[in-house]
Amino acid sequence: MTVTTDSVRSALEQGPEHGKVESHLHPAGSFDVADHEVPTGREEIWRFTPLKRLRGLHADAEFMPSATSCTWNTPEGVRVEGVSGDEARGLRGISGLVPNTRWAARVLAEVPSSLLIDVPADTEVAEPIVVELDGTDVAVTEAGHVAMRFGAHSKAVVVLNHTGSSSIAAVVEIAVGDGADVTVVSLQDWADDAVHLSHHQARVGRDATYKHAAISFGGDLVRMDANVTYDGPGGSAELLGLYFADAGQHIEHRIFADHTAPRTKSHAVYKGALQGEKAHTVWVGNVLIRKVAEGIETYEENRNLVLTDGCQADSIPNLEIETGEIEGAGHASATARFDDNQLFYLQSRGVSEAEAQRLVVHGFFNDLIRQVGVPSIEDRLLTTVEAELAKNVLKDVGSLAAFGSDD
């Protein structure tokens, strides 16, 4: 747990209207690109990220014309379209985001258009809004901005599906109206050469419910920030994450739950598995409870399962508390190999070693997968976990058909 100093407390009391940082773990925000220096890797928020593999996206790489196709469905009553000009500029910051990185400030300043997903008040969308982003040229460094606006008491599910080869920096802003019920799922199922730098920022209204699921399997380097603030009392945020890193992959997930209103809730659960030489995952969970945020509840949890030698999992939970008047706050983090007791139990009942390992991994992920709440995505994730296991744990077993796909 991190306890703030008097100087940090002074900064906190200034509040977000001053554009300053709400946490010592987050640099001061500014829309002006010149206010942000190019990272060197020595900064706290960059120390785990291999900057040389970002292809300049974190610095000043040219944002070229997009080589990533973007298609979507448009359920009845919903507006989904690309916008530009004054309308696009008016969407910058709808989530309350004030960029704390150079690359995010560049995206907001330089990208001329936005993909707008607009769900009117009191609208319940019967089917998921699915946006397909398919990269076609990893040599093209590009950027994008997505704005999601959900009216009061609306209900919707949005899925962002990333595939193909791309080098992309993306800012996704989410404004959740009072009493709305919103789920946003972001799947990073890139080709092995892709680089994806993303920042998801949500502002949750009074008595609203927000679920964000970040799921990363593919890509050479994926780094995602999933942040949330609150616009009024009673808001609730559930931050879920699932990742599976193979040899040489770097997958980094960061969350920041900023409790800016009383009687708000946040619950974060991220689980990851690693296999193969130099597979590297990073999870950083930051929770800030401001002085005004009395009566809040928060809990964050990260679990990592190391399947082979040569992997590295970094897991860092941080909790900053500025008021003693809270309902509850805590965190947990663990990184381990296969549980020998579980494997012994299964093998003692005639299950082969490889099949026992497969069952343990599926059991590790299954409860989290079921929390995503989108059946088509859940089924896809179970299949993807099986495919990932085939690369190492099951590679000497032969045909996967012998194992089936059921738990």
C-alpha cells in the first residue's frame, strides 16, 4: 500500500479542474503536446515498457494514413459513424481525460476524425455493437480516437475487436450517463508482429454501472491503460482483464480507479498466463480514494500462472487513501506455477500430465471468462485459451481433438 505525503495531499485537494495529477503515480495532465517530454524509460509509468519496440508511437513517429480497416454494425436506435471537424473536436475529453502522456496528447491534437458510438438516453440495445479493426500493414504507424457516449439509463454492450498487423496508438473515451448500464470489451487478438498502445478512459455517472474487459492474446507488444473516474455518487466500475503471453511477447495492462465521488465502487480482477522464453507480462493496479470519496468500496486482484521456464510476470498493486471514512479497500497479487497438489489429484485419477495441466489452466481462467457477460465472446475465449495451450503445454500431445473443448 502507498500512503501519500503532504505534498501529494495538497495536489489532490486541487482537484481535476486544475488539470493536475490525482496521484503521484500519474504525471500531470495537459492537452499541450509540448508539455510532455519524450519518455526515456526511467519514468515510473514507463519503466517496464520496452520503448524500442514501440516503433516510435510513444514519441514522435508520424501518424500516417490508416492501414487498419474499421467496420461495424449499427443496431436500431444507435448512431455509429466516423465524424470529423468541429464534431470530432467536441468529442475530445468527453471522458474527462486530460492526457498524461505525450502520445495520448498527440492523438487528441493530431488525429482529424473520431469514431463516434452514441446511444441515446433510455435506449436498451438488444445486440452488441461490434467494431472490427483489422490491420494490414505493420510498417504504417497510425493513430485513432474512439468516443462512446451513453445517455442516462441506457444499456449497451460494445466490443472492439483488434486483428491483423498494425502499429497503432489509440485513445478510447467512454462517457456513461447517470443510471446507465454499459459493458465495453476490448480484444487484442493481433498478429504476432503488431504493436498496440492504447488508453481507455471512462467517466461513470451517478448510480451508473460500467464493466470494462481487456483481453490480450496477440501482438508483439500490447500496452493498455484502463482508467475510470466518477461523475457522481453511486457509480460502480468492474474492470476485468485476461491475457496470455507467448515467447517474446510483452503484454502490459495498467488500471487507475480514481474515486472522485462518495459511495462509489470499483472491483478489478486481472488474470494472466505466460509460456515460452522471454514472455513478459506487466500489471499495475492503481486506486486513489480522494478526501471527498467517503463510503466507497474498492478491491483489486491480479493472478498470474507461469507455465514454462524463461517467463517474467510483474504485478504491482497500489492503493492511495485520503480519507478514513470508507466501507472497504484492499488488493491481492500472486504469481505461481502449476499447483502440484491439483496436478497430483488429477493424475492420481488417471488423467495424463498434459491433460491435467490443460484442466488447471481452463479452471484458472474460466470464472473470469464467465464474468465478461457476452456469450459469443466467452465461447471464443475458451477456444483461444485452448489454442494458446497447444503452442507449449500441449504441443507434444498430438491432436487436440483427443481433448475436446469442454471443461
